[in-house]
Amino acid sequence: MRWSLKIGRVSGIGLYLHVTLLLLFGLIAYAGFVEMGTRGAAWSLALVAVILTCIMLHELGHSLIAQRLGVQVRSITLLPIGGVAALKSIPEKPWHEIAITLAGPTVNLAIAVALMPFTGLPPHLFLISMPYDIHSFLATVVNANLTLFVFNFIPAFPMDGGRLFRALLALVMSFPRATVIAAMVGQGLAILFVLVGLKFSLWLVVIGVFIFIGAEGEEKIVRTRSLLRDLEVEEVMARDFVVLAPTATVMRGLEMVYHTGQNDFPVMDGDRLLGIASRQDMLDTANRLGRDVPVREAMDTGLPSVPPDARLSQVYETMMVEGYQSLPVVRDGQLIGLLSHDNISRYLLVQSNLKPSRRRRAVLAHTPAPPPATPSVPPIEAPRSPSELSPPASPA
């Protein structure tokens, strides 16, 4: 996630702190200082740091169980609204999702129970107050963890309760249908939160908006994955594309952006793929080093290639999590296609506007596979004069 600072790594999972939390720390410290001076600011900052640690442990609970069940976890990021664990895929087995979901709140309950022998049961549950000594500090930490435990069981995405509700529904119906129902329930609760919050608390309005957007996003992700589930990469990838030679200038590559409508260009040395030069990388390089710098200085050599028979839904999730805009499609060491978000978006646009057809899948199954793709234009070298600039020839 952008604007995040790495603070550690546990079990291969990167731990990040979003910079907006620094603003939160400042506001909390100021509030503590106004109420109790320097001592109040110190207690307030300590409390926020401990609560954020509890949230991090909550997300680690999810993540470590997910890893045990074969789900890869890329990172955990702490935000002012809580923690976010970036899973590389959504677990579709209901019992797996139930186990992963319950692990987070269980950590908060365990922390609260472990501290209760020193504090007793808090007299005012779910009330987070400013501490003024070690006893009140621990009591507030107990209250915070009990609040996290209960709050996360609200049956609405993106809270754990929404995922638990979806998993329970998925025991008796399809995963996409369960997601739609859980998202609808969550958005209904979100609207209720907003209406109540308009009268009693602005914070409830913020929570309601957050829940509504989260529910919509979760339903969209699952719907997209459902549409892509039965497809292989080669069914959607671009087969006609422009490639660049490593000696072409970044300016020549940028000219190809508006000549061809392509944003990412494979850089080829003969038949060997060297990397991918994106529009943004070429712009950054041109502005930093000059327009005549070879495109090899702007290309990304760290992008993984994908085979044409890879499941499109899995590759799409990887692209979303890792932030890849395009990936080369390679068979037997040869570049045969280019998969980008544009390809997938166009496919989804077409499919969403097609009327349902019972025969469509059968027709596709009996349609002969198209011939292997080849680049529509040979590698482009840097032009020697402006008169040599021309759009590439149309493929035959």
C-alpha cells in the first residue's frame, strides 16, 4: 500500500504502518496534553501504541492461520481505521474462511482475558477513556480488546463478522451467492449506521460509509473472480502488440503510446524478453534522465511471466495484490501474449452486456484455438530524424 512505512516482518509477512497514523498520533498526543499536560500526552501515546499492537496481533492471527491453510499473505498494514491483511487469494472453502476469520477476534479476547486478573472486569464496557496510571492503562487496554472482539463480529464486510456470515451461508449455497447476500445485509446495516449517526454520532456515519464501500468492494471482487474462474490466460491476453528494442529511446516508446494505444511494451533483444517498459516508467525516466535515454533504462526486469494455460482468476488476483499492470505470457521461452488490466476490463465489459446463452459455453468449447500470437510490429529502434516517425503498420 502506498505511503506506508515498513516496520518489520513476521513469518514472511511484511508489517507496515501507514503515514496517516502519524497524524493520529499527533492528535491523540495533543488531546492528552490539553487534558493532563505532558503526563497525559505520554499516557495517550502509550495507549495508542499498545492498541495498534493489539490490532497488529489480530491481523497476524488471521494471517498465520491463513498460511497454515495454504493461503499466501503478502503484508499487514496498520491504518487509522484498523489493520488490513493483504491475502493473495480469498479462501473459498467455507471451513477455511471460518477458521481464518475467527482467529483474529480470538487474539483480542485472549489478550483481554490474560489482563483481567490484574484489572478485573471493566465497570464500563466498550468505553475507551484516557489512562492516568498503570491500573487504568491496563483496564483501558482490556476494554479496547473487548471492543475489537465485539465490533468485528458485526455481520458486514469488511469486518470479520461479514466474512463469517458469508462462510456460514456458503455451507448451504454457492460462494458468489453467499457473498451477494452478505454484502446486501452489510450495506443495509451501513445505511442504518449512517441514519443513527446523523442524530447521535458522526463516528457512526464514518463507520457506516466504510462498511458500505467495503461490502460493495468485496461483492465486486468475488463477482469478477466468478466470471474469470473458467478462463485461461490465453483466452483474454492481447495477441497483437508492439515491442521495443532495448536501444530505442524512451521518447520513441512514448510516441508509440499514442500511435498504438498501448501502455506497456515488452522490450525484446531478438527473441529474448528483457523486461516490460510501462508508460509511467518511460515518462519518469525521460523527465529524470532525458528523452534520448535507451528504453532499457526504463524497463522493469522483475515482472514474472505467466504460462498461457494459467487460470485467469488466479493471475488476476496476483496482479491486483502485487500491483502489476501488465504481465508477459510466455510458452516454451517465447513471448506469445501480453495480459493487462485493460484486457480483463474489456472482457468483463463485453460479458456483462451479453444476454445469457445456454449454448455459449458449448460453442466456446468446440471453437478451434487461435494460432499462437506474434508481435504485430517488429522491435522499434530509435528514429534518426523526425521524418522517420510514423505509426506502425497494421497487422496483416
